[in-house]
Amino acid sequence: MQPNCQQISINLSEIQKLKADFDAALKNGQEDSDTTTSLNIFGQADAIQRELEIRMPIFREQLVPREFRQLIEKEEKTLSQFFSPDKLVWVPKLPKSITLELFRFWESIGFELHYLPQAGMTQEKTFPGWTEKLHKWFYEQIQEKDIAADSATLKGEWVLVDGRSKPAYQNGDQMYSNDPLAPILAKLRKKQSLFRDSAIQDYKHKGSRFNISYDELQSVPVKIALAKLLRTTPENLSLPRAIEWNFLGNAHHPEWGTTNTWELFQDKHINGDCLNGGDFDYGGFSNVFVHSPSDHLDNQGFRLMVRFPK
């Protein structure tokens, strides 16, 4: 169990008192002209310091759960390997809105927390872990101002993202494994009434992530339903941008780029189309192109991402 606020407050007060005693002992030892007395006082200070060294890790454990510290350490290791093995990439603490209960719930349904560092992933950049860059077409679209100027920029933020594999194409019968979205999508595909259509177009596999359009995923009823599952708000729910999907795949999930299905990205093209990609037959992690946001394709799925307000 996590300690309560009262216990943390008590422990903090005890540590603060120890620190005050330590400072006072050092000051007295420096001011006392008697050598024997000074040695005794410095001995007291040394004992207090050892007590502080024992108590501080315990207090840190109370403030930051072990799972969170392990996650941050893992992210720092992975990011350092990706960007520069000789230099540690610092990862900030998790947003305050993320509780241990939420963390464990997301983990139980296959969603993962990852840190996207502030980084320009431009075409000329090279990093040890960036083995598959997005196709040059993507960067040409930025230069031509057909997609947003910051489309190749990671923005320095914690995100929650679906970590499960992208299935291989099986004539539209493929499904994401152990999919917590399936019952929600099945419900959204049901016709509401004689005069009210379903939120998502019907499909042979009601709970499938395939054959859903970009426009449907951006609609209010769909975002509300999916956000409720993830215990977030519709405003914080999105798809990964192409550069985020590419980075997360290269750094954490190399298997995402090994199957012949597509996934939708959050990015929009100036002509109104949306970006998609990820098909191994067209380059895997390098694959990125545009498609109509209203199209329903049986080889195109999606994964969700949650962003946390700063």
C-alpha cells in the first residue's frame, strides 16, 4: 500500500529536523575552539548524515512509486541508446494527473507510457537508433508547406500509446490481439434508431479496428466513447502523428513495421487528406502517404494516443 499524506508529512518533518540538527552540528563544530569538543560534534554530524542517507531513499520511495522510477530509468536508457549511447537523455517526472492506479490499469489493457523528447527529426539528422526514417516524400511535404511545419518535431512530452502489434493482412479478417477497444467499436457500429445511423460504418467484424475512417475517429461520439475507456478526456485523445509513430516504432516497437497493414496518423494534408502508413510492403517505418479521411479500408487500422496537458 502507498503511505498516506499524514505519514509522508511526518516523515518529511523528521527529515527536516535531522537536516537542521546536521547543519547546527556542523556550525557548532566549526565555531568551537576546543579540538575534543569539535571532534565530538563532527561525530554527531556524521551520525546524523548516515541517518539521512538511510531515510532519504525510503522517503523518495513514498513520494515516487517504484514502478514510476523504473519506467523513467527504462525510458532514459532506451532514449540514450536511440540518440547517443555516450550521453544520458534526461527524462522528467510523470505528469501529476497520472496515478499509480491509472498506470496499472493502462498496463493491464496493453497501453504504455513513453516520453517523446524535444527533438527535430529532420531528414538530415542521424541517430544510432533511427534505422528507418520516414520517406523523403514526407519531408518534401513539409518544405512545400502541404503539412504542418512542425510535423517532423517531437515535442518533449509524456504520452500514452497502444503498445500492441499491428496485425498482418488477412482479407479484412485480421484483428488487433486482446483488443480492449473491440466491445466499444462493436457498440458504435450498431444503428442507434430508425432515424439515427451508427457512429461507425458497419463491418463484418463488429469489433475490428479496420474499415473505420479518419473522420469517424475524429467524431464526438467516437472520441467520447474511446476516451471513457482510457479514463481521459476527448480533448486529450488523438492518433499518433507520423513522426511519433515512426519514432516509437524505431525506439520501442520494431515489430510495428513488419506487417502489411496500414495505420492512420493524426496529421492532416493541406488538401484535406489524412496521413497514413506503416505497411511493410511499402517500406514499414518509412511508409507514409495520404488518403481520403472518409475512406473505409479493410487493410487500414489505428492505434490511440493520449496527451497530457502541461
